[in-house]
Amino acid sequence: GFNINLYAEDGQFIKTVYEKKPENGADVYLTLNSVMQERAYYLMASHLSKKQSGACIVANPKTGFVETMLSYPSYDNNLFAGSLSDKDYNDLFPKEKNIVSPMYSRATKGLYAPGSTFKPFSIVPSLEYGVINKNSAFPYKVVNNAWKPGDGWYWDPVRRNETPDGPLDLDTAIRFSDNIDLSWATHNLGEERKMDQQTVLR
């Protein structure tokens, strides 16, 4: 609310010309966890290359409250407290197509197919049954980012979007969302055990 008051030249109050009564606003609940937020940023900054970007959203499974929401790369809000230098402006709004802009919020604006979000869940049975472990590396040759399984595989080869920057173990496969390594692990799981997992997920 607010008042419009009338004052004399010497500053003495005369009367209230208009008054708007205050109204209670809606409650605001802040649910972000600063420790988790910082941890998520550290993990992305430590594992993603300069040409990679990412988003991380962590919600409380019981309440649905968002505890972490991160778009990477990020930027310092304090830069906008004054005028931007040419360097800061070029970092925030890069002209090169292969440079990732931090001003695009991938966590709130990015339109992503949900398929890859299931990969961490789909790989769990392969770990539980001992088909792979954390250090298992994809043992076959990949040609033009494509691999075709044997054992009567009649479909198109499994393809990936980019070549990982190191040995294709589980950490690298998850970081690059590598279709080939994760498909290989699931393929070796076998149909029966795979179907058991799908039943549990449903």
C-alpha cells in the first residue's frame, strides 16, 4: 500500500490526499539448497569441456520442491551492476557458433527429448547383475561413431552424437550420454533380466 500526502512549504503535514490499503501477498517458499547447487556447478565445471553445456535439476521426490536448478555455463550476476566491458560482453554473447552462450537458460528453456534421462536408470541392472562395473570399458571398435552388435542384430547400427575424450568407461559414457557403451551394457544384460527391470519401473 501507499499514501499520497500533502505538506506545507515548511514540511508540516497537512492531510492525506489518497491512501491505498496494503494487501497481503502470496507466500514465497525458497527451496534451493545452496550446498547442492554449488556441488552441481562444481561437477559440471570439472567434467564438461568448453564446447559442452548442460542443465541440472534436482527435485525432492516427496514434495516436488526444486532443490537445485543449474544451467551451465553460468555467469556472474554482479557483472550487470555496472557497465559491461567488451570482454565480458563477448564472453556472455559470443559470436562464434561453436562457443556456448551462458545467457541461455538450459534448465528452463531447453527443449530436450526425455530419452537420455533414463540412461542412468537403465544401466543399474547391468551393474547389479555384474555385467559391467564402474571400470568396464567398451571392448569393440567404433567406426564413424557407430557400432552394430552381433548375435543376430538386424537393425541399424547404434550411433552416438560425439566422440568421447577418453577411454569409454562408465563415467565417460554417462558424461557423454554415449549410446554405444550403454547399449552394449544393456544388450549384454539379456532379454529376460531386461524385462524384469522394465516390470519394476512400471
